[in-house]
Amino acid sequence: MLSGVWRSYSSVETGSLDKVFNLGNRRVETNKFLRRFAVYLTLLVSPAAWSAEPLTVAVAANLKYAFDELAAAYKRETGLEVKGVANSSGKITAQVKSGAPFDVFLSADSEYPNTLYQEGYAVAPARIYAYGLLVLWTRKGLDMSKGLQVLTDHAVRKVAISNPKVAPYGRAALESLDYYKLHAAVERKLVYAESIAQVNQYVDIKAADIGFTAKSIVLAPETAGKGEWVDVPRESYAPIAQGMVILKHGTQTNREAARKFFDFVLSEKARAIFSRYGYLLP
């Protein structure tokens, strides 16, 4: 019986065997191709494939804590990572012009991002996402019921303010001092910081007796309960209309992800976050 089977197998022509093996090889290659094609399609439709690197967002310093929450909410919704780089809006603008690899810019005003658009660095004019509010913050136990008049107290020797040349909140602070005719009285006390972030540092470590900062900072969980603060009356400074733009230098793939994040910042979920941090909504 065995020999009969062997004879039957041996009787197959060599050419026929080649055909059998070639057919098998083609099936194997076809299966490999289909598997690879399936992986390709998965990557093509997967949001995670839109950007090989996390989206890089340049963020005005007043957004430090709010942006962390925005990025976390965005990741929960989309599965995509967003990396924030914080600085004063003026410095971010200079960095963009020098080729910094930012995909989206969330500014502390609309002037800087609109300048980038006019000079060809952004794909469209700035879109306002929130209005910022200015406060006075101290950790020195000062009588904040006096409002801005507290700045004239003898106990106040250093008043931190962000550089108005590069920081919109610094400009707003000077406008408020001028409005109440306090600029001359406190000018010698002013300590200029590079950004709101440095103002916060000066106040937090008590290197400054008091400082002009963003309301979003004093309402953040990381800062809430530290010292005392008071709102700077809104009529004393121009509205701080914070705008954002999608920047041109990123790859085309990143621009798709940038648009998705841009739209998220305008969504109801993002607006709820901005509201919790004391921003006014457009």
C-alpha cells in the first residue's frame, strides 16, 4: 500500500510539481500583501497617524494652567498628544519668524497672531477664543480692599509687571495705571518681568510685594488659596482679546491635526474650561 502511494506521488511530472509550489508561493505572497494593505488602511484612517510627532502649540504664558487642562481634554476626545511651549506673545512671534517649529499659536492678544498672518506665517487671520482679565495678586498680606490704591502704600516697594513691549497683560497693566493716574506714583516700584509666568514667580516667592497677573493664574488649582487677589476694573484697560492662528511652517499632515485642535479650542468643552479659569467668552 505504501509503495503504491509512493509510486503515485513519484509519477507526478516535475513541471506539475513546479506549478504546485509556484501556486503556493503566490498564495503566501498574496496573503502578505493583503496583511500589509490592511495595516496601511488602518494607519490611513487612524487619527494617530495624522501626525508622526505631537502637535506643538505655542502658548501665551497666561494660559499655562488652562492649556494643561485643554490638552488633557483633547487627548481624551481624540487620542492625540499636544505639546505646549509657553512664553510671552511677543517672544513667541519673534521665534515663529525665526523658524520655530510651532503648529498653532494661542496668543494673549490678537495683534501678534494677525501680524504673523499679514507677514505670511499663518494660514488665516486670528480667531478670538477668549477674553483675558487682569488682577492684582499678593502674598504679602496687603489690604487688597483698597484696589489699585494699595500700590501707593509704603509697604509696597516692588510691583511686578510683565514687559509691555512683548506681553499684552503688561500693556493692560500700564493702561490701568494711567487710567487711575497712578503711573507716576508707582513707576519707581515697577519691576518688569519677561512674561506673566515670571510675574507669578516673583509674587509667589515674595520677591515682589504685589503683581499684575492674569485671572486665570489665581483661579488655577495650583495657585488657588495662595495669597490674596483683586480684580482690576475692566473699564481701566482695553479688552484683552486673545486670538489664535494655525501657522504655515508645519508639514501638511500636521496642518490637518492643527485644524482639528483649532476647532477643539472653539468647542463647548474648551469654552467650559476657559470659563472655569476666569476668561470671558466671545
